Amino acid sequence: MRAIAFAAVALLVAPPVYAQDKQTTTVEKKTDDDAMKLPPLPEDRTIRQSATVGGRAVAYDATVGKITVRDDKGKAIGEVVYTAYVAPGRDPSRPVTFAFNGGPGASSVYLNMGAIGPKHVQFGAQGDAPSDAPIARDNPNSWIDFTDLVFIDPVGTGFSRSLVDEDKTKKAFYANDPDIKYLSKVVYDWLVKAGRLRSPKYLVGESYGGYRVPRIAYELQSQIGVGVNGIVMVSPYLDPASGDGATALSPLPWMIDLPSMAAANLERKGQLTPAAMAQVEAYTRGAFASDLLKGRSDPQATARIVAKVTELTGLDPTLVRNLGGRVDSRTYLREVHRADGKIGSVYDSNVTAFDPFPWSPRQQSNDPILDALIAPTTSAMVDFVTREVGWKTDARYNALSYAVNVAWDRGKPDDSPVSDLRKAIANDPKMSVMIAHGWDDLSCPFFASRLIVDQMPDFGAADRVKLDVYPGGHMFYSRSDSGAAFKRDARAMYR
């Protein structure tokens, strides 16, 4: 099953596969009257701050504000809360970047306080714990020195909320297509509100946010009348149909995961390099795919697969033989660290936690990274909004909402983000696209994007769609070196 868990950025498009507290998935039924009785959210509030980025102090105005979502008749049906960091002076030539995380059900806090915002709280790496002090410090890898930043929390995440009952909320907000339409309008409304329609505009989306931003770009371009200069997709969930075994004849699910397993094994041995991974990728799309398709027609095909997959993954050869060389990600994560009594994270298989139920036939705990990131990110963001900015509210902040994820109408898996990306690029010869992944990610493996990009036309230039892969996993930017390399490559695209 493809990437089916809440992610720090992920929260993909099917119900989480890991154990959950049943209370977190209960959705209270509300009527419109009940929703409208909610206490009003505060008015927008702005403070001046600065952060040391790239060795120099960068001043910016930090704003927490809201944008009202209205239906076709003009009725207010939701309120989207955003956090914006804008350099003083309102230079119309300065880019503005809109950032979305994934899920569905994730707020934008992970890109904000983990990747590109001016302040940073550590999470997503080995050794990080829920009890770590949620202290946000200057982020040396922030993008604030070359673009303004607007982090948008979809309805049901962060402090954003619906103003209609449960059924209307699902129809208006918790489905693939409506999500794209109202979030595109939020981007437009912010541009009008801030007087920034003349500025260069960029979109950044992580995980399911990587599903969102190509579609938002095309919606803005073709329906709302706003051009987008560039798109950055971080560990994107690009093609829902490719990894879920859409056909029993497809080798793709096995092909997509294997390079990330191999990367993690190479990293554990201190041998992870682009050159080593090039050999892994060549095998995966060559002999591995060919032998998978041969199946029983070649009695030696399975033996060849088992030998090579054992070498690449570092798994027990008996286990690999029993699986016919077809290792699924959940088995891999459970087995690769079993000797140490630990389990690996789907977001970075080399980030581990002790397995509380090591003799169970199935994993009964949640993901190691997922469980460790909610506390520090939630506390740091609420502290920033309520204490530093002074945007006072008693509402609960939802960094990750299981309720939204469970309620989501996923529709039929298709390639809408890739199709919309192709159309948006074709329509605008000046649009640039960057796709960024971590080698070790098994929730949104980099090789899926590699295969997708290689099937696209060049649109007149070979680097119109650029794929960069860094050490680390889904939140590769949690490693300072990978975060710095990511910033360097993104800045080059903005230029």
C-alpha cells in the first residue's frame, strides 16, 4: 500500500495504517447553528521580527491572519488561518511563496518551523523526542532572505475551521477537487488583500501538498487568472494510481520502494553516494523489472531477484527468499531493525524507536517520527502565535488532524496532479518546477517521481522539471546539510 500514514508533512491519502487512539478519529457532528456559535477568531495581528539567515540579520513582518471562505452565494462557510513573513517595504519585485503541507489533515507547521520559515524547531531525526523543549531558533536554511513566505493551514488544520455542519464541511472542504478550488481562491484572496498581484508567485507543497500545488497552479492559471512562476514539490505524493497496485500485472509497487530501501542500507554502511544510487536505479528499471515480469516463465528469475534484493536491502536472505524478492515497505520497516528490538519510520527507515510489542505478528505502535514530532511542533507554533505575535485564541491547534484524514473523500486514484502539472508547464514557458526528495523515504519514494519525470516531455528544455534527491527521508530538511543543499538548489530556481 502506498504511503498510507500521517506524515510530518505527509498524511497521505488513505487512512493511517498505524495504531491510533480511537478517540482521535471521532468526528463530532455539528449543525450550522452550532458552528456559527463558535467564538470569533482574533483580528489579524502583525509584529516585526528578525532572524539571522546566511550570516546576516533579515527583518520581516510576521502576521497571523485569516481569510474567509465563501460559497457560491457569498455565505461564509469557513475561515483559513495563515502565517505570513513579509519583508518590509512591499517591493513588488520580491517573490512571494505559498506553502502547503499534506495529509490530508496536516497544518503547514512542518514546512514553516521545520524547513523554510525564519524560525526552526528540531524534529524528524534520530534522537528527537516528544519531550524536547519546543524552542524555536533562527533557521539558517530559511528562504526568507530571498522570498516572502505565506503558510496556509487548510480547513480542519491549525486554527482554520469550518463554519458549516459536518456533511457540508465534507462536501466543501474534505475532498480532492473542492480542496484545490477553495485553496486556490485563498491564494488569490491573500494576493489581493496584501496588494501583491504584481509579485512573482511560487508554490511549495510537501507530501499530499505535492499533490495539491500542481493542481493549484493550474487552477490559478486557467480559472482564476493568476500566473505562477514556479513550483517546488517536497517529497510529493504525485500519482495516487501508481503505487497501489492498480493492476496485478504492474511491477511498479515493487520498483518504487526498492531504491529507498537500498539507500537506507547504503547509508547504514557509510556508502550512500549518487554514484552508488545510480547503479541501484539502473538495476531497478532494468534487470529487476524484467525479472519481475518474467515470473514463472524463467525459473531462474526469482533466484536472481532474491540474491540482488538481499544484497541491496541488507535483510535476512531467508526472509527475502520467502517473499520471492518482493519486499513491501511495512515488512521491511519491521524486519530491518528487528535484531535491535526496534522499528523504522516509513518517513526515514533509519530513524527508529523501540518496538513496544516486539513479538506481535503486526506492528501495533505508531510511526517513530510521527509520534515524536507532534508535541514539539504544536507547542512551538502555539507559543509563537499566542505569546510572540499576540494572536490570542482558546481554540485548539491541530498540527495533524486524524479526523480530517478519516473524513476525506479520496475519489478514484488518478494522475490529476501530473496531468495538471503538464498542462500548467505547457501553458507557461517561463514556469520552473523543482521536485525534492530524501533517499530514505518510503512514504513517498523518490523513484516514483524519477519514473514520472522521465515519462514527461522536455517542454523545450531538459531541466524544466528538475529532480533533486538529498540524504535523509521524508523530512530530509531536518538534517542541516540537506536543508542547506535544498535551499541552495531552490534559490537557483528562483533566480
